Amino acid sequence: MDINQVMQQAQHFQKRMAQVQDELADRQLTSTVGGGMVTVTVNGKHDLLAIKIEPAAINPDDPEMLQDLIVAGVNDAMHKAKEAMQAEMRKLTGGLDIPGLSGMFG
């Protein structure tokens, strides 16, 4: 394999990686915690898109419970987004673990 082939493959990989990132940016991942009390939606770029809180979760005497539910929901949704990116990167790399690549996505 000559250097031109390597460069072409690298350019193809870079373009495909950008496509995957764009596709994941449009994907919405949702987490529901507390028996449906809090629902959090993020996209594949780890942007927080929405938080839905059921009225029953709002207790002025126990704000910590609601805070904990929100944190748990956001963390779970972000974890799902990270897993989605890693799964797409594994497909793109044919399952190869390329050092530094997975760290680029959270």
C-alpha cells in the first residue's frame, strides 16, 4: 500500500466520522427515572434537549429528591449518548480500538 492509498483511506475515514457525528447529533436519547417522575432527553452530541418533571415530583419540603432525580436522569441520558457514539465508532473502525479516538467523544 502506498502513501496515496493511506491518505485516501484516512480522508474517507475522516469524512465518514463527520457523517456519524452529524447523524448522532440528530438522534435523541431519553432516560426516565423515579418511576416516570423525571424524563430527560439529550442528543448524540451530549446537548440537553428537554427535562420533563411530573407535578408529583415537586415537593417543596424535599427539593433534594427532585434534584437527585434530575441528576440521575441527566447522567443516564448522557451515558446512553456516549454508548451510542462508541457503538457507531466501533462500526466505523471495524471493532478496532484506536487509541485516543474513543476519548474524543466523552
